[in-house]
Amino acid sequence: AQSVTQPDIHITVSEGASLELRCNYSYGATPYLFWYVQSPGQGLQLLLKYFSGDTLVQGIKGFEAEFKRSQSSFNLRKPSVHWSDAAEYFCAVGAIDAGKSTFGDGTTLTVKP
Amino acid sequence: DADVTQTPRNRITKTGKRIMLECSQTKGHDRMYWYRQDPGLGLQLIYYSFDVKDINKGEISDGYSVSRQAQAKFSLSLESAIPNQTALYFCATSDYAGELFFGEGSRLTVL
């Protein structure tokens, strides 16, 4: 069975600092991996996705993620966090049937001024 | 206008009542989904539909039913609501490229 672990429930960073959100997955084949962001009162929005090819993927809002097969990880990074990045972030793993993806429990990001 | 629209956005109801949450989309996607979100638990799939004649149970379908009235419409029903169905419900669509497009959510409170 597929599963996703986001080890950090809550992370606080200062504005302008770098950010890394961790995601570890379990999947029986080559995974399709996603990061979504949920701002308060909003639905989820796709930040980036990995299907194949280059293991470093670029997304919207200056985010990137790196797929590391040997570590079963797909960590999300941003070099300089903005106050507007405060939100909840979800990692998901699945097949091409994206709606059947399995979501992690999420990481809440707080940005200090 | 939003690509995926959910109504109502907020609903308070009593135990035993029948509730319907509606979802419509303008993305033109065949695939539609209903998810439930509880604090600290991520998203759980309730039902999904790959076309009008295709309905499938997800991880937590007990106590819920769905209807796919058209390609653009997918409704979720709670026949007899109970307090532990208090949650935030999301409708989503996807194309064959894998990305999910979410509505803004329907917050349901069952007293």
C-alpha cells in the first residue's frame, strides 16, 4: 500500500530564511509525486509535480522539490520565504490516477516577520 | 468564476438530517472526486468518478453516497448525518496529466 509521511507537523521560519519541508513516501513502483499548498479558507493548489525525468522540479511561487529514489523522499524547498507563504503544505503520492493519490497529514508553515 | 464550485460553503445541521453537498466544474474534466479533511489528518478520498456512468468508493465511503448528474456535476449526500461527519469537504477534478483542481471546500457541522 502507498503511504506518505510528513515528519514535521508545524514549522516556523523567519521571513527571508530558507525553507525545507520533508516528505517520505512508500510506493511499489515509480511514484508520481505532488506538493499542494492550502491557504486559510481555500482549497488546495498544486505547487509542483514529478512524474519522470529530471529529479529536481521547479514549481510556482519559487518552490522546488527534489526526488531522491534512494531515500524515498520528495522534499520541498524555497531559498527565501515570504510572509505570504504561510499556509499548510501537503505532499501526495500516487499513480496517474491523481485523484487516488495518498496525501500526507500536512505541514503548517508559520512565517515570522 | 471559480473552475470548481462547491455549495453550500458552510452548513450546520442536526444529527439524522439528510445533507447534500453539490459540486460543479467548468474545467471540462471527466474525473471528479470528493475528499474529506479533518484537522491534522490530511485528505481522505470518499468517492470518485471517472465519467458519468462510473462511480467508485474511496477509503471512507461508509455513510456517504454520490450522484454524477452530468460531466460537470458531482454531488455528495449524507443520508443521516452524524456528529463525526463534521469536517471540511472538498470536491476536485483532474485530467489525465495527474493534477487535481480543488474547490474552496464545504464546511459541515453536525450537532
